[in-house]
Amino acid sequence: MEGPRQRILEATYACVARWGLSKTTVEDAAREAGLSRATVYRYFPGGRDELIDAVVSWQFLLFFVRLYEEVHGAGSLEEVLERGLVFARQSLLEHEVLQKMLEIEPEVLVPKLTVESNRTVGLIAGFLVPYLHEHGMAEGVEIHEAADFLARMILSYISSPGHWDLGDPEQVATLVRTELLAGVVGELGPAVS
Amino acid sequence: MRQLEPYCLTVGVARLELVRGTPSANPVEGRLAVGATPVRVRVIDGAIDCLARQGVAKTTLDDVARAAGCSRATVYRVFPGGKDAVLGAVVDTEVSRFFSALAVRMGAATDLEDVLVAGMTEAATGVAGHRVLRYLLEHEPEVVLSTLAFARMDEVLAVTCAFTTPFLGRWLDQAESKRVAEWAARIVLSYLLCPSDGVDLTDTPQVRRLVRLFVLPGIRALQVPHGVAAQVHTKPSSRSNPSTPTTKGEAS
């Protein structure tokens, strides 16, 4: 059984997918959820703005939960990064609602995503620390500074890969062994794939 | 058509390529009166003052005219496109200034580490210290941020990379230069958009530490598959104490 809060979020997301972030109102969300406006306001006293922010946060979190599920069983640091980059990039490209919003209202969505993404740097860094610990660090590199560097680079490559093709496993392996890990953990063997 | 992004950085950066080498066809714009600042320059400078004080949305053409010490009609004569045209000229001017400063610093560098440190520090300082950008990030973040994410960020990376690649060519081959230029731009933008507790890229020693720890080893690793592993550009010893930025130039 899902609670009303979750139901409202899902309903709002459905409205956003249909009409966009700017055009979705509390009224739309309430109707879609089959609840009264008053109920929506009880869960989201800030109204429309709070509701939209909550939907973006929720979808963002969902994305990272899926990413976590994809990589948390990986056996090595390289595998975590390779699988994570490939999966995350693919998921972003296939995320129809995200892509549509980026096209029609980037000035609304991107600032919200920037806030979320900045919060996520710490989460990703925290996730990487045990892997870095196990792998061992290059001389002179402090583990938290390395985790922070990796986390922000990962976020950067996922959203804007530049000349890298993250659909190509060979390129991803090279990226991980050069721009991501070469300085962090020192010498790595050649990619196994 | 450009409604949404008349002043967006991406457009300005991309247009820089077109603007270069095509002098103004309008004789009014190009004319230089002795002892007087051309109207065009006064309007652009005035617009920059307005934008730094009140942002994009609140700045009107009247404000710009007042700041430039001329009439609204004069602004229109020089910029028939009105506010959008003025904003476009501001972006062109500021982007050109940014890349000129970057070129001066990178051009004076004496080794690979130095060119990276100088370029990254200058870029970070140029953006972080820019009074218009600072106002916008604080009060109208959507104007700036929407041009610095996803596919539009890719465009910014590509233009920055195209501009800075030649400066790395003294130490790296063409393919390596391109990769490293994009990577360095990515690092700077990441720390600017998402400030880190511990790292300030406007501070040269901190940039040097970052370059020594993460960037130079990445470059060496990139070179290994190409069979140039032996040509290490900085001494390995420079890694052992990355926090003291004393060994450079003669060390390599």
C-alpha cells in the first residue's frame, strides 16, 4: 500500500510528463491522484513549487537508486565505474520525460537538477570510499579528496560526455583507466575485456 | 527564434568563431572619434554595468542608454536588434575577453604542468570573479545554468577545447591535446558549478596539487597505449610531494 504522498508524487509526475513542469498545477495533480486540493496541500504546504521540487528530487533519487542497484555488486573499483557510467548514460538517454523537459524547459529543470546533483556528489563519494579503501591509493592522495574528485567527474561525464562515447565499452574502459583512476590509485593493469 | 537564449553563453561562445575576422559592416559602429569613446563601446560597457547591478530580466534599454550617457534612439541606431542585440554583443565581448586572458596565461607557460595550472586557474578566476556572472548565479541562475548542462555543456566543452587545444600542442600530440583540453575544461566547470569544501580552483597552489595528483598521471596513462610511456613530461619525483608547488620549470 502506498501512502498519499507517494500517490501525489506519481500523479504529479504523470502530469509533468504530459504538460511539462511549468504548466502542471496543484489542481492537475489532485485530479490525477483522485484526491482533493486540500489533501495535496496538506502533504505539500508550499503548493506547486514544493510539489515540483519534490517530484524532481524523487525522480533524481530513483535514478541513483537504480544506479546503485546496478553497481553495488561489482567486484572492483574499475567495474563499479565502468558499469556505472554505461548504465547511467544509457538511462539518461532513454529517460523520455527528462529528455523532453531538457528540450522544452531547460531553464526550469536544469537549475533544480544542478541543486540535486550537487547534493549527490557527497553520496557518490561516500559510496566509493570503501572501494578506494580496498583498492589502495596512489602515494600522496587523500581518500576523501579522491572520492570527491571521482564523484564530480562521474556526474560530469554522465550528463555531458563530450567526445567520449559511453556506449562503447572500450572507450569507457580507457576513460576509467586514464581520466578517472590513473591519478587516484596509480598504475592499473590493462582492461580485461 | 532566439527568444529563450539571446544572451546564453553557448551562443556567444559559438558565435565567437564567426565574429572573428569579420569586421563590422556598419560605418557608424566602426568610426573612431579622437578623444571620444565610440558609442558602441559605451553602450556595451553601460550594459555590463546594468547587468552586474540588476541582472538580465530587469535591465531595460533605457537603463542601458542612461548608463552609456546617450539616448535610447542612439542605442537603437547602433543596435537595431534592441536588447537582444546588446546582450549578444555583451556576451561576445566578455567571451572574447575571457579567452584573451586565457591565451595570455597559457601562452606564457613553460611546461605541461604549468600550462594546465595557468589555464585552469585563469579560467576559474575569470568565471568566478566575473561581476555579471556572479550576479546572475545569485539572482537568475537559470540564465547561466541552463547553458551549462547536458548537451549545451557539451557545446561549451567543445568550444573551450577547440580554443585551448593548440596551447597544449607544445607538449602533447594533437589527439592527446584535444582530450586533455576537454578534460581540464570539464574539471574547472565541475568545481565552479558545484563548489567543493576543500578545493578552490582560483588558488594556484590548489590547482597545482589537483593537476599533479590527478591530471598528469591521467595524461601519462593515456600515452601508454601509444608507446610513448618513456617520455614522461614531469619528473616522477614531482608527485611525491604534490602540496608544495616549488618544483617546476627547471625540474622537468
